[in-house]
Amino acid sequence: MGFSLSHYSCFLCVIMLLPLLCKCQDTFTYSRATYYGSPDCLGTPTGACGFGEYGRNVNGGKVGAVSRLYRNGTGCGACYQVRCKIPNLCTEDGMRVVVTDHGEGDHTDFILSPRGFSMLALPNMAADLFAYGVVGIEYRRVPCQYPNSNLLFKVHEHSRFPDYLALVMLYQAGLSDITAVEIWQEDCQEWKGMRKSYGAVWDMANPPKGGVNLRFQVSGRGGGQKWVLLRDLIPADWKPGFSYDSAFQLDD
């Protein structure tokens, strides 16, 4: 079968463009951002991700609510570099924001905490930036970094020992998404999936008795998936509101 010069040229162009196409995942997306009211300029502990107090002060309170980036809760905990586009008011690098809530604004992708919104501004220019209300921005997803923390599994306050277990993951580093969580059921010798309750909260009615062996599925930007197994992660006498250190951290 023949291979024409025109077909070869097209094929060569595709090969040459592949590195550029891959880099497009790291390019900025243009959008808009605004801010919400807060008595202490930090986040809110009642955000739709279910993070509680962690959602108020993680990343120094530089947090935000998103709409389409929320992705039915999968986007909770993701980190983005956000920078505004008013040269005489905005810093060149902007700031890193952690998604802790769901919210929709005036054609915005981010509704930031006052602390986060102020960090977009040059020194002594925050008041002028706040006066705009809504500003043009560009953003891209970046790895979350928690150098002094492992991935924590918090037993949500709504849990009821021993009949109802709800978990939320805190200090999730890297770029990956957690897309499934399962608990080992010893009596049946099988993995039992937890339900995605809301936001970043996974739950299960009548969880297995005893210590909890857990695994979760991680999905990367390239579409690859892997399971991470954590043995004896949560003790048999788990308590609502307590957090348990996984001694593990995501790095991709």
C-alpha cells in the first residue's frame, strides 16, 4: 500500500506537535474571579467539600469556591495558581488557592476568600483590587504541597460509631484525584465500596467491625489509575472528629 507525500507531511506535523499538545495541559485558562465576605478573611468551615475547620484555614486561608471545577466533589482539595490581569494592581505570579467549596458567581471560575483575593494584589494595592469586585484572571492546576504533612483520614463528625462511618481526606498533595474508596470486609473476603456522599466525603452504613483496611483509587491527568492500600489505617474504636495519619503522601 502506498504512502503519499501529503500523508507523510501530515504525519510528520502531528509528531512534531505532540510535545506542544502535551504542554497545553500546563497552559493558563482565562476566566474571572471574585470574593466572598468573611469575618476573619479566611475560608468557611461549612463549605460544600465537607472539610470543616480545615476548609477555613488550610493554605493560610487562601481558599476558594468553584463551580465547573468542582466536578461533583472530585475537585475538592485541588490546587490552582491564580493570577489577575490588571498590570498596575496584580502580582506577576499570583497565588496558590485550594478548592474547599462550591459556588457560582458572575461568569467566574473562582470565588475566593478575602485572604486569597488580597494575595493577588501588589503590596498596598489590595483595597484597589477589592474595589473592582470581579477581576479578569488566568489560572492553571498545580500540585498541592504539604511538606510537613501526610495524607490524613478524618472521621467526619456526622459519623455514628459503630453503625455509620464517613471519611474525608485532608492534606492531599500532588495533582491526582481520588475517585474511589473501598474497605476490606473480612467476613466476605472482598472489598466493599464506600459511597461518594458529597464533596470530599465518603461514607458507608454498617461498616465492617474491627480495624479498617482501606484502599483508594487515584486518577492522574494522563488518564492512568492506581490503587493505594493502607492497612490498619483506622482503629476498631474509631471516633467521630478524630483524624488518622496514613504515614503516606501522594506525589503525582
